[in-house]
Amino acid sequence: MSRPWKAVLFVVLASGIVAGALYSPRLYTRLTTPDASAVTPSTRVRRGNVTFTVNANGALQGGNSKMVTAPMTGSQSLVITELAQSGELVKKDDIVLRFDSTDETFKLREAEADVAETEQQVVQAEAEAAAKEEELNYELIKARGDLRDAELEARRNPLLAAIVARQNDLALEGARDRLAKLELDYPARKASAKGSIAIQTAARDKAKMLADTAKRNIDMMNVKAPASGYINVERNTNQNMMWSGMTLPLFQIGDQARPGMAVAQIPDLDHWEVSAQIAESDRGHLSVGQSAEIRVVALPGKTFHGHIKDLGGTTGSPWERRFECKLSLDDAAPELRPGMSTRIVITMETLKNALWLPAQALFESDSRTFVYVKSGRGFTAHDVKLVRRSESKVVLTGLKENDEVSLASPDETSDPGKKNEAGSPTKAVAK
């Protein structure tokens, strides 16, 4: 080969080596850097009918339950000494609940002693009144006799000296005054004696009333079943402690209950209800009469039907508010028992021919609602309008059917350690 051609070949080879050296880092980077669309989980926009439901856990209980309550006594708190177990079958008028009656027994013994004492005081007052009346009668008889004697002596005045006659007149006037005074005081003194009897009688009646009240309270301490059925013990809300995030314990022996407080209930097995706690966000989508499917955990394979009977008030902490929902069971079964756990599915509505995505594909940030749509080899943020949201699905507009959408932030999947800048759409959390 001639020298000119060798020079040309050398220049070509040198140029190739330089170009390869310059391109090889980019090639290496392309080969070693994963495609964002390849590592980011994605899904496609679908069109169809979307049914929105509310799922909740509940507990089975009899409808029209007969409550077993603590008796209304003068005590501030009552101590349980005997209590039937939840699920125990009881008959009407069986004793299912007992309270400590020590205080009432002491009151009964004290009242009975007062009754015996006041009975004797009444007898004494009656005897004293009778004696007082006899004494008054004697004084009246004596005063009338003295008056007659004074009148007889006064008749002799014309035959007697003037001074003696004057003495007789004075004696007659004194006898008349004494009799008049006795006759005037007689009703008051007799009433006073009867008043003493009335005071002692009232004290006796009061003692008897206290004794009867104590007996009645002792009888009330033994609470009987108002109806036949399976007893269901209530949870003890009479607690002086915080039970944040915990379930209150059931009433048990040794616990205290306030007068009138429900300790247990005996459900009506012909009418069943389900009590559930529903998230506050679903409250506005429910109404009385909506149908529901109910599955009892202890009876797998069986599905019961019911409807919403009542929507109660909200409870719980400010960051997790829930409200009580009661559902009536339309089709009962003999094997159902109070307290059984249930799974509830309440159908709210169905949107037909709607575009929907999994809920984790939707992002929100700074009043923006958007998704990440496939664009080339990556994903870009695309604003959409949210129509309806459930726990697992979102119905929206602003996309086309079969559009590929990311299920996570592309920046987080490509570089998990990277921190997004404030205000960046990728900083939003999937809803």
C-alpha cells in the first residue's frame, strides 16, 4: 500500500477510536441505567360499570333486646357478685345478675331495730296519753264538785256575817274560774297528748318505710331475666381510665356498675340486628333502607341479606371518627348467636360506562389532582378530574381508555433515595 493510502487509513482508524471513546460512556450509561417505564408499576385506564360499596366489620345482636340493668337504689355504685356468662341460655325469671347487698342488709337490720324501739315508744305515748286524759277528767270532776260546794255555801250568806258572806262569794268566784279554765284547756291538753302519740307513730312508720325500702333493695339486688333467650354481657363503660385504641372489657364479677346502667341484654331471637362502626367519610353516602350483604364469620359459605335500620352519631378520636350503623337482618337462621362477628358489604351506587383506575394511581398536591401518564420512555404528570372515590378505585375524567398510567411516583421508583423539591407533583401521596 502506498504511503498516501496508509495515511488515510491511519486517520480513519484514529477517528474511529476517538469516536468510540466518546460514545462508550453514553452507551454504558444507557445500558446500565434502567428505563423508568420498565421499573415503574403501571396499569391502564379501564371503562366499565363501577360499583361503590362500604365494607365494615360488625357484631350480631338480637333486635328488640330486653336489657338487664343495675337496680335504681340509693347507692352510687353497685358491686357485681354473680353474673351469667355471654351466650348462656336463660329462662324468664332466672336470676342472671346479683349485686353485693351488704350495705342494704345493714340498713335493714338498723331499720328493724328502729321499728321495734318506736313500737315501744308508741305504746308508752298511748299509755301516757290515757293517764293524762284520766287526770284531766279527775280535775274537771273535782272542779265541778268544788263549784257546787261553793254555791251551797253562798246560799247561806243572808244568815251569816258580812265578812263570812264575802268570803263565800270569793270562793264561789274562784271555783267558777278554775272550772272555766279547765274546760277551756281540756281540748288543747288532750290534743297535746294525742300529738305525742302521733310523733311516735310517725317515727315508727318512718322506720317501717326504711325497713321496707331496704328489703325491696335487697330483692332488687337479685336481677331476674325479663325474657328467655341467650344472654349477652355488655362492655363496661364505667371505667376511670383511657382505653385509646383498645376494646373495653366485658362486665365481670367484682366490677362496679352505676344504678340504671345496662350490664347485659337478652336479645329477641326472632329479630336480629348487626351493629357496625362505619368510617365518617362514608356517612354521607349511606341512608336508612339501603341493602347490604352480611356474612357471619362463624358460618362460612352463608350470605345473609339486610338493610340499614338506623344511623347513629359519631364517636372516636378526632383523627379517626366513626359512626354507629345498625342493620336489620332480613333472613334469620337458627344457628345465629348474639356476639358473632360479621363482615358487611353495603352497596351505595353503580356508575355505568365510567373511566376508572386503582386508587393508588391518583395523586394530589397543592389542590392539583393528577396521574402519571406514559409518554415516550417515561411518565409525565397529567391533570384529571376526580368524579368518585372508593377505598380501591377512583372514577375520573380527562383520560382515554387504555392510557397507561403509573401506580407510583416515577421519581421515587427510579431513585428511592432522592428527595423531591417542595411543590413538585411527585411529592404528592397517592390517595
